[in-house]
Amino acid sequence: MSDSILEQRLAKVEEQLSAVLARLEDLPKKRDWRDWIPTVAPDDELQQEHDEFLREFREQDRERSLQQMDQKKFFPVKPDKHAWRSTVGMFGDDPILQEIADEALRYREEDRAKARQATAESEQGAS
């Protein structure tokens, strides 16, 4: 950037700062913070640079995240392959889970009976 652009931006910032300070002097102590914001239109060129910077930053951040996931740093600890073994027999004496298991077996048996009946009827209809 050239010095003239920097000087122009510095002048705008100083102007905005003086506007804020002038408003602070005029405001009573217990006013809303939004009253302190100057009503100066934003610099379009500065806004465009800011937006471009954010776009580039987000793209770089996404790329970094994908690289970390590719390198399996996303899941640094590999789970134990046999961790399920600690749950075997955990609910062996629980009457509620026994009732759930019995109902599941009853439901499966009813479903099998319906399937057998449907198969038998279709075979009879085909003959």
C-alpha cells in the first residue's frame, strides 16, 4: 500500500475517534452504548479488503481442518477393539431387561409365524 492511502485511512480513523470522543462528552453517564457509535459511513474499499481477508482466512481454516482430519488427528485416541466385553453380563439379574428380551423374542416369533403363513398361502395359490 502506498503512504497516501495509509494517510487517508489514518485521517478517517482520527476523524471517527474525535467524533466518538465528542459524543462521549455530550452523553449522560447512563446511556446505551449504541449512542456512542459514530454515524460515519464505512469505507467501501476497507470493507472489501476485510471481506476478502475473512474469505481467505476461512478457506485456510477449512483446509487446515481437513488436513488434520486426514492425518487422523481429529480422533487422537483409538478406541479399544474389545471394550464391549466389559458390558457382558452387566444386566444379567435385571428383571426389566429380562422382560424386554422376552417381549423381543415373542415379537420375533410372531413375525416368523406370519412370514411362514404368508409363504404357505402363496405356495398354495401358485399350485
